[in-house]
Amino acid sequence: MRTDRAGGHDLRHHGDAEVRDDGARLTDLAVNVRADTPPAWLRERIAGSLAGLAAYPDGRQARAAVAVRHGVPVERVLLTAGAAEAFVLLARALTVRHAVVVHPQFTEPEAALRDAGHEVHRVLLREEDGFRFDPAAVPEEADLVVVGNPTNPTSVLHPADTIAGLARPGRTLVVDEAFLDAVPGEREALAGRTDVPGLVVLRSLTKTWGLAGLRIGYVLAAPETIAGLERAQPLWPVSTPALAAAVACMEPRALAEAAHAAHRVATDRAHLVAGLREFAPDGLRVVEPAQGPFVLVRLPRATDVRRHLRDLGFAVRRGDTFPGLGEEWLRLAVRDRATVNSFLQALDQAVTLAQH
């Protein structure tokens, strides 16, 4: 593990770029959103909210629903237009002298901090350590630390106690749990914890419920932090349909469905990983144990393989835009068994083509 301030990565590149325009014809393994979502019942709830569009959005019910779901006071909840807005609010609202972002991870936190004029220091996790996190790598002077759990793109799930051990007086500890509800039992979650000083947890409804186009997420933090972030928000930041979705996704029925989906993702991921291991003679390596709804792989000539996969009808996420990774890395979203089987056949062809 080492710290690094070097740039050179396209922090604004995200998986959706792989399926824009002509990519719409491709089977999508580039975007980490559940493929069979949103479910019909959720679409109906969202559609039912459209009759109220003449009124300004009122987020009180949704905010209360999130508070109940995590067992915290409503003053510890802030609704946002997706987790991405939360990163912008944090960058703008917090007074930061020494910001640290743990990489490889979702690049939007660093991009938001840089856009707000902050210098960003990087802690790069290493492949030889399995991209596991050592709190000792974070400088003591850091007053803002950002880490994902499970981390995108490595799919590593860090122990909650390890992350909580980063807390210090005067330090804001931001934990991106956008994919935590895709982990069976939400193991290692810090959402709902009120005993960790400076803790800020971000959650997203985009991934499990397929709501990327609606933009809905939330922040859990101390009331004074929430109040500061809220002051940085524009008026009515979350739309009425997004608020309706938030209420629906906090209900017991939805939580049970999400829990079931997490177990299904784990089964489908195991099938994908088993298939990928068959490519070990070709130099492919899977980062294990993968715990998120995606896996990270390293293989020779990955750029050529990705191009051939597109020709064969599959989009995957390039890895070289993540600090700490290079052109030999690809991220693959977990899909159902039939899709995975088709993908593995295409991968076999793509690897062969790339070798010639």
C-alpha cells in the first residue's frame, strides 16, 4: 500500500459510457445496476406519484422512512439526487485541509473534491495485498477520508471495524455503501452506527432497484453534518417521483426483495467467477473474494479483448480510469446464469482473437 498524488486518470469516465449510442445494442456488463429492475410494483408506485407533480416536492415522509429503516433519528438523514450529489455537497460544504481518497474506487468523490478546489491525496491499495485496506496507510493528518465498501471496482468487502478504526477527532470519515445492500445480510455495514465520530455513510437506491435515471440516494451522519450539507443543497433537490421511490424501497416488502436479490447475486457471481477461473491458462486473474455485484479481472491484452467483446455483442467496463489500475484491468457486472454463459463463450472467442 502506498500514497500517491499523481493524476493522469479520466475520473469522469463511468460504466454508462460503454453503452451509450451504438452501445445500446450490446449486452451490458459494464454498468453495475441490476438488470431486471425496476420491478413492476416499483414502477407503479413511481407512476402513481406523477399526479402530484404540480406541487413542490415534500421529502419529509421519505426522510422519515429512511430513518426508520436504519434506526436513526430523522435529523441524521439527508436525501440526495443520487450518491453523486452527496459527494459534491461534501466537497463544497466541508472545511478540508488534507483530503485522502482510498483507491481504486469510484472516482466521483475525488473528482468532486478537485472541482471544489481541494488537493486530494491518494492511498492506493495493491493487487498483491488483494486490494485489502490497512488503516495505517492513511496519514494521521488526514481530516477527510473517503473509502468504498464494498469497493467499486475491486468488489472487496472491508471489515466494518477496520474502517471504523479510521475515525479520529476532527476527521470526517466518508464510507460509500452504494453496493452494501447487494451483500447478503449487509455484512460489515456502518449505516445506522452513531458511535463512530465523524462518520458519514452514503447509500444509493440506483444499483439494487435500477433507478439510475431517477437519481435518489441519501446520507447518514451526525445532525450538524447533515445540517451543513443541507445548506449547500438547492431547494427541492429530490423530485416527487424519486421521493415516492425512496418511501417504497424502505418498506418491509422491498427490504425482503432486496435481501433475496442479494443472495441471487451471490449465486450468480459464484457462477461467473467459476467460469472466469477457466481462463487462468490465458493469464486471466480474478480478484477474490468478490463480494459486490461485479468482479474485477486482470488479463493480458485487455484493451483488445474489450474491443473484440464489443464486436461479439458485450460491453464491459475498462479499468484504466481507476487510479491504481491500468489497461490490463476490466470490471464485469454480475448477470444471470444464461447471460454469464453467453458472455463466457464470447470471452473465449475474444481472448483467442486478441492472441493473434
